Amino acid sequence: MRTPLPTAIPLPAPTATHGSPCANGVVVREPEENPGLVEDCETLLDVRGILSDRGLGWRTTISIRNWDGVGIGRTSNRVETLDLTITGLNSRIPPELVRLSSLRELRLDGDDWSGGIPPELGQFEGLQGIHIFGKGLRGEIPPELGQLTSLRELWLWAENLEGEIPEELAQLRNLETLSLAESGLKGEIPPSLGQLANLQRLLLIDNELTGGIPAQIGALFNLRILDLTKNQLTGPIPPELGRLESLEELRLSNNRLTGEIPRELSDLADLRKLEIADNQLTGGIPRAIGQMGSLESLMLGGNLLEGEIPIELANLTGLAHLSLSSNRLTGNIPPELALLPELVSLGLNDNLLTGVILPALGNSERLQWLRLSNNRLSGGIPPELGDATRMENLVLSNNPLSGEIPAELGQLSELRRLELTATGLEGGIPAELGRLLNLEHVNLSDNYLDGPLPPELGVLRNLEVLSARNNLLTGEVPAELGNLDRLQQLDIAGNNFDGCIPRRLRHVRTDSDLLYCPDR
């Protein structure tokens, strides 16, 4: 706990006089009846003198109601909102802003702010929202912000802040959003944050926080979003998080969490997103997750999970995104997963899965991403995959498959990426791939493909990478490939090609034993 700092000395307010430029009857109508608004006007003119005035249209020749970023309350007739999201101010945050005694919302977005966050901001008695986004800010979060008892939202995103999360923020009993993202904060998450009974969003993304996740967070019964992604948190996921009955999103990815996935998380009936990827979690995937009927996104990749994929996941009929990649999962892919009606992306790559690629995945009307690479899947590529017409990414590399590339893949008109490296495929490259006009990346390397390189590939105007190295391809390199204006890489080494590479590709990074064709 920090030693409490002395309260900042209040700044004297300017005195409105008949000689004030804010009492000219233009900037404030009927100034005698609106002395408070005249004072706010004078405060803003003082602030304008601190700020660089580029782009800041605060002039006494127009109404204050038309000043950039200034919002006047209809009832109070005072400045209630101030939005200084203006480029080119190049200034510190003026502590004089605290003179705006009726201010309800303060927004200071932009990379030109410098210095620290003024502790004087803690004197705003009625302030309900603070939004400060700025890479140039330095220093610590002032503990005086804990005095803002009316505050409902606190958003601080500043890459170069220092120090820890102040314990004093636990005094903000009306707080609904606490967002301290991408700010370089260190230390542990204060357990006292569990006292913020009205908190709905706790976002501590992309800092350098250490220690464990406090079990006290499980007392925040109104919490809807908990996002602690990209920190250095350790220890287990507290089972107490299963008490957060209002939780809709739980994001703990990119930390160093250990232990098993708590079964208690399955009690979160309203949870839509469970994202705990890229940690060091062990054990199996709890079958009880299949009871979480509201789940739309389940991201468990990049852990040390073992065992088989629970068939109960097929009960998640609203699931759109499922990633179990980069674990130690074994067994077959449950056929029932192919029946998930809302499935958009399925990532099972980098596991130890066996069996075959499910033909029924071709019936997935919404499927756009299918990643099954680096497993032990066998058999052929199902021609039925050509029926998944929304597919954009198909990655099956490094599996001991067999057979040929199905010509039906030429029906995937939305396909952008096709990776079939090291799959043991034989036969020719289907000319039908020339129908995939959105294709950007093709890798067919390290197989047993034979025959010519189809000239139909020369119409793929969006193609950036074409790799077919280490196959048994023959014939000449089609002159039509010279039409690929966006091609950046052509890798066809390790084949049996004749002739030369089209000269129009001389700007492309190539890997081949062939020379460029001479000028004609």
C-alpha cells in the first residue's frame, strides 16, 4: 500500500467581470444570467494559452456552444463534456481543467500529450467519465483518482506509464468500467478491486502485471467482461471466477497460467467468449464446457492440454470460433463437430490427432477457416470440402495424407490461402485452381505432384506467393505466370522443369534452377 499523498492544492478560479472577453454577449449569451458559463469560458481560454492552438477553434467571436470538443449541459448551462481529441496540441494535460466544476466527462485522446496525469484531476467532484489515450504520457497513475466517487468509467491507455495499479482505485464504488490497457503497468492486481461491486468491465490488457489472478475478483457479480490478456500472470485460474454469473467474456490469453481449467467455469451460463490460449494449462478439456450453451468463441490453443476432444463440445450450437491448436490432443476429430451450424473457424493444428479429415465439414455453410496442419491425419482430402463455399483459409500441411488434390477445391471461390505442404499428395495440380480468383497464397511443396504447372494459374491476379518446390513437376514454366502482377515469391525449385522463367517475373523473389527468358 502506498503512503497516502497530500491532497492537491485547489486551483483558484477566475473571476468573471464585465471586462471579460467571455462576457461580450457573443461567446456566452446573456452573460449576467450565466456567470457559471462565463467562468467556464475563461477557464477554457486559460487552458488554450497552455495548449498549442493549432486546430483548436476556441474564439470569442463565436458561441461557446460551437467550440471544438465543448459540450454544454441543457439544464446546468455549464460545460459538462470536454473532448480534446485533436491532433497537434503537443502539450501536457492542464491541471487548470479542474476549474470546470460541472464537468461530467473528460476525453483526452491523442499521441501528442506529454508529461504525467495531473493529480488535480482527483478534485472533480461530479466527474463520471475519464478517457485518456496517449503514447506520450509518463509517470504513475495518481492515487488521487480514487477520490472521484462519482466516476463510472476510467479508461487509461498510455504505453509509457510506470508503477503499479493504485490500491486507492478500489474506493471508486460507482465504477462500472476500469480499463488500464497497454500502459506498461507492473506489480500485482490489487485484490481490493474485488470491492468494486458495480464493476461491469475490468480490462487490464497488455501490461506487465505479475502474480496471480486474485480470487476476490470472483465477488464482482455484475462483471460482464474480464480481460487480462497479454500480461505475465502466473498460478491457476481461480475457481471463484465461476461465480461471476453476469460474465459474458473471459479473456486470459497470453499469460503464464498453470494448472487445469476449472470445472467451475462451466457454471457461467451467459459466457459468450472463453479465451485462455497461450498459457501453460495442463490436463484435459473439461467435458462440462459442453454445458455452456451461450458460448460463441472457445480459444484454448497454445497450452499443454492432453486427451481427446470432448464430444460434448458439439452441444455448443452457437459456437462460431473453436481453436484447440498447439496442444497435445490425441484421438480422432469428433464427427459431431462438423454439425455445428454457426462454425466459422476451426483450428486443430499442431496436435497429435489421428483419423481422417471429416467429409461433413463440407456441409458447414459458414466455415471460413479450417486449420488441421501438423497432426497425424491420414486418408485423402475429402472432395466434399469443395462444398464449403465460404472457405477463405484451408491449411492441411504436414499430415500423412494420400491421394490427389480434389478438383472440387476449385469451387472455393472465396479461398485466399491454400496450404498442402508435406501431405504425400500425388497426381497433377488441378487446372480448376485457376478459378480461385481471390487466392493470395498457395503452398504445395514437398509432395509427389507430377505433370505440368497449369497455365490457368496465370489468371490469379491476387496471387502473392506460389510455392511448389520439391515435387515431380515437368514441362515448361507457363508464360501466363508473367501476368501475376502481385506475385512476390515464386518457389519451384526441386522439380524437373524445362525452359525458363517468364521475364516479366524478374522483379519476383524466385527459387529455381532456371534462368529468366531472354527479351523478345
